[in-house]
Amino acid sequence: MSLTTRTDDGWATTRFVVLGFGTAGYACADSLLQAGAEHVVVLDDRDNEQLQEKAQILGTLGAEIRLGAGSTAELPADVEIVVTSPGIPPHAPLLTAAAERGVPIWSEIELAWRLRDPANAAPWLCVTGTNGKTTTVQMLTAILTAAGHRAVAAGNVGLPLLEAVMDPEPYDVIAVELSSYQLHFTDSMSAHSAAVLNLAPDHVDWHGSLEAYAADKGRIYTNCQVACVYNVADQATEKLVEDADVVEGCRAIGFTLGTPGLSMLGLVDEYLVDRAFVEQRASSALELATLADVIPAAPHNVANALAAAALARSFGVPATAVRDGLRGFRPDAHRIAHVAEVAGVNYVDDSKATNPHAAQASLLAYEHVVWIAGGQAKGATFDELVVAARDRLRGVVLLGQDKAVIGQALARHAPDVPVIVVESTDTGAMETVVGEATKLAQVGDTVLLAPGCASWDMFANYGARGDAFAEAVNRLGL
């Protein structure tokens, strides 16, 4: 198939299969119908009232919806393109069958790229990485908006990318968050500029290996036009830039928490500075903002700000807009959020830290920490985290399904750190956890919820876990 834009007449005659009927699958099917596709079949093994309601809507527009057990067992014989939802792994039987038959497989991102209106297509500034994607994209959107652009955060955050692309009032620029799932089946995207913030083990079960996970992250740089932004402290991200097939003239731009070298953004004293997008970069740097403009000014959040600034500067945003955008930005809930100070102890909710890499970054932002951790580890290990953070740990409180995995790492590398294990998994467990953490804390310490694990063993999501923590903290003074 050589479909390229939504004005291509081939959309009407091409036979599409959309695999999965969640939020992404619905958006894909709906967008295909809007683009004029006349042959759209949606497959999902699930069947419930909500899906039936959505099926009725798309059915009236001409889509064929097949729901229920066995619906994805067989690839339709006449399919020409499969559009897959991001949560479905490449080894799923229907995707394997498509690959064996030579049927192209598109992600929702690939579909969005091909559906852009070439006459009004907004440039994409793209962000991926194991941690920090959402915050960086939101910072970037705030900076772009401060510069006067009609900008939006889309993709794996905020507005679905297909909706942004199909908006009848075109955006000036789109800040796009991309997961490794979304990048796996994305081939033709050509970002204006792109960043990989960091790489750490995650979703290895989906990708098959850490190497495959990293390679999918690196796909964000393919065909990049202006700037490939990488993390100077994470050599794996620079290697992805070196290996990328980019548009001629595209530059490698680093960001660092140290003094920046040539073609980098970094820190000089309390200032965020640019030595990449200034004419005299060989001998001078341009002040963009101060550490006081970044809230919170935890090291990993400052790194996010520098990455966002690099992407914005690649788009021609002035330094004043970087400052104003960062100054007015506040992270979403459950991202290193201060909950309260009780009896001289700070309580911080970073429930979004759902893997060891994110938890480690959070722990290293504080001098003395009582760490609350545990949940579903997703096969991750915690030895590197414990070694890095053990000198900061006043104590640890563990909960959840894989608490023993963390406990074993603590026993190996920090045997002198007090560890309390909470066995309860009922709705009141977090109150017990906070109570035990409070007993371990001293005046000036931080009690930090940075679980390093997914939440689904005990909570509906990381937000519910963070809310339970905040509620328990707020009851301390009662």
C-alpha cells in the first residue's frame, strides 16, 4: 500500500482491519471512516455494554465490528492493512499471521502520520523514554504556548494524536508523547525534532528483550528533520542518535545537568543555558531560565525541562518563552507532588514512579528518605536502585505483590536499613503503611511514595494509589 495522505483516493478502496476496540482502536476506526475508507473491520475478543455502544455508533458509519471470544483468531482473507492498538504485542497471533502474509501493520501513530493534511500539517516535536515523557511533553506545550503558538500535547498523553491531526482548525505544532508500543509499528513518521529522555529496563515482556525495547525507542529518530535530542548522562540515548537514519542536516543536541559542551543545553550555576541554538555557541551560551523557574527542581525534573527547552529551541522558540513556559508549568498529580508537612516531616507522592528507574530518580532528589515501595514489579530488579540510594534511606516500608523482590535487594545491598513489611492488601493498607513510615521518619526527612512497581495488584491505577497515600497522610494530624 502506498497511501500517504487523507486526500489519497486509495483510502476508499483499501480494506482495513483494526485490531482492538479500546480508546485507540475506536479512534483509528473512526478516523479511517472520516478519511473516506469504505472497508473497515474492527476485531476485539472482548464484549461488553460499553463496546456494544461504540460498535453501534461506528456501525452506522459503515464499519463492521466483530466482538467476543474468537473474533481475533483469524485474519480476514482480504485484508490489505492492519491497524493495531498499542497494547497488543507483536507476537499476538493475528499480527504474526499478518506479518507472515506480508500485510502491512500500522500503529495508530503511523495512521495519524499518513492522515495528516499535507496542506496544513503541523510539525511534530516528539518525546519518548522510559520515564519523564508526559512531564516533558507538557512542559514543551507550555513553552510553545508561551511563544504564541497554537500547540497541543497529544499521543500517549492528553489528546489522542488522531484527533489532533484531524482537527479542522490546524495546530501550529504538536508535542507528541510516544511509547515504545506505539513506535514499534511506526515507519514513515518524520518528526521535526525528537528526544529520547532515558533508557532503562521496562516492558521487556512485550518487546522480547531490552535490546528490542531500545531499538523501538530509537525509531523516534528515524527521518528526523532538525534535531535529535539525547541525554548526555545516558550513553544509550546518544548511541540511538548515532545509529539513526535522519534527514541530511539534522543535528545531535545533548542535554545535561552539568556544564554544557558545544551543541548542548545544560546548567551553569543556577541557570539553564543553551549552547546549541545560538550563533556564538562556540564561545558563549544563552540563558533560558533559572532553577527557580522549574517546579519542583528535582534533578530529573530539571533534565525534563532541558529536554523540553531543546525541542522548543529547535522550533525557533525565543528564550523568554522557555522561561515563561517553565515558570507557569506545574506537573500532573502523583508526579513527585508535595502532599503535606506533618511534625517536621515532608510527605511526597510519586505514585507515577512505576519502575525502578523512575523510583531511583525520585529517591535521589532527597537527602534522607523513608521509602514506600512495592506492587507489581513486572519482572524488574532493584539492585541498582538500592546501591544508588542506600545512603539516603532512613527506612523502607514495603507492600504489594512483589514486595519480597525489593526486600531481597535491600537485604543484599543495604542490610542495615530498617525494613517494615505490610502484609495487608485491603483498602486500609495504605493507612498502615503511612503510619509505619511515620514511625521511621525523623524531623527533616521525606516520606516518599515512589513504588517502583505497577499498582494493579492493590489499586485501580497509580492515581488511586497516590490518592490513598494522600488521604492517609492527611489523616495523620487528626
